[in-house]
Amino acid sequence: MAATASAAVNFEKEIWPIFEKKCVECHRAPFEENGKKKEPKAGLRLDASWAIMKGSENGPVLKAKDPSASGIYESVTLPEDDDDHMPPKGDSLTDAEVKLLKTWIEEGADFGGWIGSKDGMPANVGGSVPGVMRKREHEEFYKSLEAGAKAVPDAVLKAAKAAGAQIAPISTTSTLVRVDFLTGVSSCTDEKVAALLPLADNIAHLDLGRTAITDAALATIAKMPRLARLDLRQTKITDGGLEALSGLKNLNSINVYGTAIGDAGLKNLANIKSLKNVYAFLTKITPAAASGTKGLNVVIK
């Protein structure tokens, strides 16, 4: 249940600012004020991922993928005159903020590597926090993905950029690159994508959203062995065209938002063994098909 068409809810950028503004004043690490030590209310701290997972003096407050069993969500949805409504003072969460929190929990309550305050954090706690372990896995994945990849020659970069591509390394030290055509989406055609073939071995992220590509471009994309993320939102790709991607060994995320992709296309995507997430808002994929893909997270609304 992602909040945007492009990606899942980002805790650090979207949820943490809400907590920081409306919750942390009462739910943070113990501190002194006017010579008195102040403890977090109900023993609940919301200033760190590990502390949120620990919960309050009454027990856990967060259950991944189940807002109804997460006190952290229930408390902000109670009527404002309820004694347990949070926050008890100041502005309540807006409808949009409540929805965002719900979506984040439904998606798995992933902190995305965010730890927050380390004040009082037990040793070796990171592995038990959703997102912290994923961050390590993420780093290991890209380290493995990069193995054997040589730097892209300047002449190759120059030619690809001349075709309209914007190219940047995925990190300051990586030989892998991310590519998009965001400065000229309407002029990005199958031929422009074909111009990327000389650097196909280095492309890890490819954004072709809103471009003029067709299924022909998918045949080119199929020759990018290190491709991990692919954005095809609002393009004219078809169910049959997606079959060309079945040979990709490292693709773990694809965005087909606003396309004509249906259940047949999802079936083709399900054949990509490395694929984990399919963002398919405003497509023809049915709820039955989305929920029937074992091991594949298909987000359709």
C-alpha cells in the first residue's frame, strides 16, 4: 500500500518528521529539566527505531503489516476527547499523516536503516530492527552486484549523454550507474534506450518513466545484467513485452504505474526470480492476481 506511485513510504523522510513534530516531546530519551529527570511517557520512546520496536511499559506498540494491532497507530486514530488519544496536547495528526503512518505499517514498518537516538541503545540491537538489517543486506547486495564491473569509458558516457541520458554513479565510489531521461522524457524513444547498450554492464538503476518507449526498449533492457531497479511508469509497454525481462538475474524492483499491464504481465514478471517488489498502481492487475504471487510484493493501491 505505497503512499506514492514511485516508491514505498520512507520512514526517515516522511514518518520521522511527524513523530519529531508531534510525538517526541513526550516520548524521547530521559533528560533533565529544571533539575528534575523526565522520563518518556508510558516508557515509550519514539526517537529511535530500536526503541519503537521495544515498545512501552505496556508492551509492543508496533506490529509490521498490521495497523490494527499497532498501538502507535490506534492511539492517533482515537477521538480527540478520548483519554488515550495521541498527542494529548497540540495538533493531532492530519488525515494525510494518519494515512501515511498506516501505509508505512502495512508495508512492513521498514525504518530503511534509520536508527535515530543511540542514547540507551543496547549493544548489537541493529539486527532486530526492520530496516537496519536490510540496510546491511542492501550494502552487501550492491557490493556483490558491482563485482567485476569496470569503469565506464568517458567516450561511452559522452555518447549516451548526447542521446539525452542523465548518468550518475549510484555512490561516490561505485562503478555502477543510475540512468534517466528526466530532462526530455517525451523525446526518449526505443532508439535512445538502445544507445545505452555500450554501458549496459554498469546500469543498476534505470528510470524510463513517462517516456515514449515501447516493448522494443524492453529487449534492450534485457541486456543489462546488473539492473536492480527499473521504472517504466506511464509508458506504452504491454504484458507480452515484459516477457523479455525474464532473463534478468538481479532485478528486484519494477514500477509499472499507470500502464496497461494486467494479470498476464504480472505472470511474466513473477518469472523473474530476483524480483521482490512490483509497484502497479492504476494498472489492470487484479487484486486476486496481486495476492496470488507467492514471495512477490505487488502494490496495486
